[in-house]
Amino acid sequence: CIHKIILVLVIFCVLSTTLTAVMQIDDLAEVDYSLSGLPAVFQPFIDLDLKGIVFPAGNHTDYPYVASSFTIPDHSDSMLYLAFSEYFFQTSSFAYYTTGAFNMTIAEETCSYFHINTEIFSSIIPEVAKYSVTPYPVMLKLMSTEIPTISLQQDSFTVEIQGSVEVLTILPDSTPQSLFTLNIAANTSISLNIFDQKLMGSLCLNR
């Protein structure tokens, strides 16, 4: 019975190599998880290599990245093992960057709720007071200026982000006026661990 099941799986996988398997992640991106080659069948397990390429929705463009092969540690105490390569995260970062997912605007109402206005920035940057004597509400525009870089290590991964924050004041006639732009470069390490059957993460800002 086991041999028949394996045979059916192999036939299915062989046929799947000629098909494109694409799944929508959200409105911005989709993932191609087609088989990249024939499955490797061993007595205790079956090894399947999936592409795992994330594209902008409806735009299967070429990527400047090269997928590197890797192996999964030899364990046999679980029914299923999944491994994600650095290439998967690189294409994910590229796809969401090109669709503008990392750009956002923090509206005037949100800033006002946290009492963020030109008076606060004037105390930090005196030049702001020259343009805004009266405290006015502000709006923040956050933008990623480079594709975020994701690097995998043995027990953690590192994310490098370069972006900018533009601070705009909202004049009495509701016209936004740019005050200044701040460039940001951040390098963050993230470690994931399983504790008490829960996935826990720790974040460390390197710079």
C-alpha cells in the first residue's frame, strides 16, 4: 500500500513539473511554487524541490538574484520538514519593494493623536521654528529608497533597510508643506525560537 502511494505521488510530481503552480499571497504579490525538478524518492522519505519565487501580482519579471542549492539537516522525528532559501526572501523583498508596499503615510490624525506637531520638531531642529512659529499638525511620509536586503544565518537572519522620512506640516488651508527629509539606514538581526510550542522572536537593532 505504501509503495502504491509513493508511486502515485511520484507520477503526480512528474506531471507537476510541466505545470506552473502559482498562488496569490495578497493583492500585491504571488508565489510560484512549481517543482524545479524531478522528486528524489528514498525509502524513508521523498525530497521535493519547489521554486518558491515571489513576484509582483501579474508581473513575472526576471530577477537579478541567483538561487543557490542547500540541504536540510538529516532528521527523521517529524512527518514534514520545510526549508526556505535566502532566494525566497530576496524575491519577496524585491516584489514588495517594486509594488510600493514599504512606502506609507502616517496621516495628520494619527500624528495628532500622539501629540506630534511642529513644536516637537522645533525643539529638536531649531530651523523648523523659522518656518513654523505657530504649532501646526504634521504628516509623515515613510519611503524605502533601496530594496531591503535579507541575509540568512544559522540561527537568525539580518535585514538591512535604507529609507527616508519626510516630515510635512499641514497649513491652516490644509496644504501640506515639506519641512525636512531624514535619511535612515538600519541593520536589524532577528532570531526565532520555539518555546513551549510557541514561535518566539527576538529583535536586535545593530545600527
